[in-house]
Amino acid sequence: MTYENLDAKLVNALLGDGRASLRSLAEDLDVSVTTVSNHLSDLEEQGVIDGYTPKVDYDAVGYDVTAVIQLQVEGNALPDVTDTLRDHRQMTSVYEVTGDYDVIAIGKFEDTDGMNEQIKQLLTDPDIKASNTSVVLNAVSENEQFELEVDENA
């Protein structure tokens, strides 16, 4: 097994069970616990694995409204606007994008009143030229990760 394959298989195993022990990972991948530990450390140092976090169902804890917020921003203010959005606790994703809008942010809110209040607060920023907000009706797939390709011939 090549190191690249081992790393990909290790990442895929953790995607399946982020709480797996080193021992169970080693058994599943047919390598030593030390090998798994060393490769995990390397993957963490390289930034491939960036923490171990729970998957939260925001609907289950009362954040029933998901909004997709598109913003047109004055060019030189883009870093300030994205920093503000990133630091907002209810924004789960913030992207700088191409196209008609400069920023797309995804936010989770308890209700439409809370969403409306937060968006109105954002729009007081004079560097935001235009906005478009869509409320998600049904999250078909959300925050999914995909397995890495493994070369079975290696």
C-alpha cells in the first residue's frame, strides 16, 4: 500500500467514523497503530485534516431557517465585508465568488424575523451595493463531505 493510498484510506475511514480509535483504524487498514498515528499527525500538520467536529443538525436545535445571501460589494471593501460575515456566529459559510455578486453567505436563523433583523443590520454597511436573499425551502444535501479517490492498482 502506498502512503498516498494509506492517507486517502485513513481520511475516508475518518469520514465514516470521526470518533474511530487509532486501534480500530489500524485494524481496518491492516497497518500498525504507530503508522496510523504518524500518518494522522502528518495529515493534521499538512492541514488535510483540520479538526474533529460534530455534525450539528441546526433544525433540531431551533435554527429552522436557512438563508442564502448574495452581496455586491465595493471592490476595496471585500475583505472587511467577508471578515464581518465570517465572524457572525450564525453564518455557516462565506464565499467570495465570480458573477453578478461578489459574496455568497449561508446563514442559519431561528425564524424569519431573526433572519430579517440580521440582514437589515448587514445592509447598513455603505460598502454593500446590492443584495439578494433566498430562503431555503428544503435542504436536499447539506455539509456533505466526499471520500477521496483511492488508486486500487497502487
